[in-house]
Amino acid sequence: MKKKATIVKIDSEHMDAEVIRRAGRIIKDGGLVAFPTETVYGLGGNALQESSSRKIYAAKGRPSDNPLIVHIYRMEDVERLTDEVPAQARQAMEHFWPGPLTVILQKSAEVPYSTTGGLETVAIRMPSDAVALALIEAAGGFVSAPSANTSGRPSPTLAAHVAEDLQEQIDMILDGGMVGIGLESTIVDFTQTIPTILRPGYITQTMLEAVLGEVKYARLLPEEEARSKPRAPGMKYTHYAPKAPLTIVEGVPEAVVEYINQQIEMRRLQGEQTGVMTTEESLGSYPHAIVKSLGDRTSEASIALHLYEVLRQFDESSVTQIYSEEFSSAGIGKAVRNRLLKAAGHHIMHV
Ligand code: TXA
Ligand code: MG
């Protein structure tokens, strides 16, 4: 087994240039560095080097036909990754970059198939996090980075989450503290006639439509998903699943609380513990469960920021079943619902 990755604290306002240089060098030389972005922590490798992608897949335990996002630090570098930027893609990039938007374009010859999972298209993103941008530049400008979690686990929102999953597998972890958003970037496919959202995120359909006109959502039926290349990301593979089964309970609030408490009691009689995901307002509603708050019910942003952290906390507890209340799907709430449904394997209880 390799020696453990060093965890280096980094302050985005007073960045240690030497640390960034060292981290960039590791990636240039074919190694792996985990780093903060505004969405979730990424696991960075050299996007133009075949062997780096293989290392990323191995470290994450991820199927190698699930493509990686190439991260850049300046707009003009898009031209090396694609031969043709459609007008709408250009508008979106100019409006939302740097930021939590990933665009799918036709790939140029320079992008290895190992990065795109064999696809003719490439996913590109320019993050806004200052540490991320500095690292990408120091690493030569093209960093492929999936979320820095073991495949199937919730994405990391803290450096400690990265260490939990990957410390033995990678070379360095840059610890920039907690991320700002907590869910992965919005992915938009610009190779379609109408731009198509493949993964919802902080940048919503409404925000995109204000700039681009009509924007669609990709819809894949479960049977199609199983057969297809991962056109709609994360759909083909299990994602974000906590160890204990998760059920989303929907209905009028009083009925939801009553149903969940009944389930808690039934489990207690069998000597088992139940976890509940709720918000500040309802922390006191489940006296006999392990209750975790995702934040303020009126703030979709706080729920987004804490979702993965709470799912990980349940993995450390002894609960054998988790229930989640439903949350508002306004704004980033739509992305929260998307991730929560995946974590629950689409298991919803209507009461
Ligand atoms: O916010 C984010 O996007 C984070 C941070 C680290 O930047 N990265 C991230 O990467 O979420 P990852 O690998 O966990 O998710 C990328 C998703 C995958 O589900 C993959 O299927 C999809 O993007 N993807 C990548 N290239 C694609 C392509 N050419 N066509 C369709 N989907 C693609
Ligand atoms: Mg991921």
C-alpha cells in the first residue's frame, strides 16, 4: 500500500504559492491531488494524459466508461478541447464562468478517450474557487476531476470526507475548508439542438433560460439508462447511497411526522435505531431517533450544503434505516431532490 496523502491546509485569501506549485507538479507528473471547488471537492489528474485517468478510475473504484469533467482556469483554453464552440455554449460560458456550470461539447483530437470514457464529447468546467483555479494553472491548465469520493459514496464537502475515502490512494489533499454549494455542478449538453440539462445543480433551468432561451431536461427511462452510454450523468450508476436504506416520506407534515415516529417505534422494539433527516424546525419531533438537521427549512441553499455531510454522518452511526422528510424544490432544491432520490434509490413513501 502507498503512503498516505499529505493533507495541506490552504487559505484561499492568502494562498501559499509554494504549496500550489508542489500540488501542480504532482498532477503534471501524473499523480493525483484532491482540491476544493465551489461545488464539492474534486480529485484532480492530468486531463491530457491517459495514465492519469486510469489512476483516477482506480482510486475511486469507478467504471472507466463513466467520463470525467476537464477543469480549466481560463476561457481561451476551451479551444484546445473542442474544435467548435456553438454560439449558445459560448453565451453560457461567458455568463456563468467561472462557476458551477459544466458544458458538454464535441471533443478535439487532443482529449484522450480515457478522459471521456470513450465518448466523442467532452465535459468542460471553469470553477470559481480561487484554490481550484490556481491549482489548475499550476498543473498545466487541464485537470480532469471527478468528485473526490469512492464511487457510490456521497460527494465530499470537506477535506476530511476526501481523507475518509481516498487518503491511501492519492498523493495530496488540499484542505480549503467547507465548500460553498455542496452539490455538483449543473451539466448542460450543447451538442443537442436545444441545450439539455443532464444534471441539475446550483445553476437552474430558469437561470439558463434567461440567457439562452429554451433549455430542456434530459429524461431517460430506467430501461434506457441501463443500456445507454452515460449520456445523463450518474444515471447509469448507483450514486450517493448511504449504507442504511433511505426512504423519502411525503405528505402533510403532521402525517409525515406520525408515520416516521411509528416506524421508529417498530424498530426500537427490535432493538434497532432509526435515522431521520429533517430541518431545524422539526429537530424536536422525533425524540427516539438519531435526528440530523440539514439547516433551515426556508433555505434550499443550506439544505444543499449539508445533504452529503449528513448522509456520511449516518454511515458512521448504527442506524439500520433512514427516513427523510421532503424539502422545497425551488431553486437549487430541484438538485437536492435529484440527489436525494438517487440516495434513496427512488424509494418514496406517500402518507
Ligand atoms: O461540480 C462538479 O462537477 C464536480 C467538481 C469536482 O468539479 N465534479 C463532478 O464530477 O461532479 P463527477 O465525475 O463526479 O461527475 C461528472 C459527471 C459524471 O456523472 C459523468 O457521467 C458526466 O459528468 N459526464 C462527463 N463527461 C460527459 C460527457 N461527455 N457526456 C455526458 N456526461 C458526461
Ligand atoms: Mg461524482
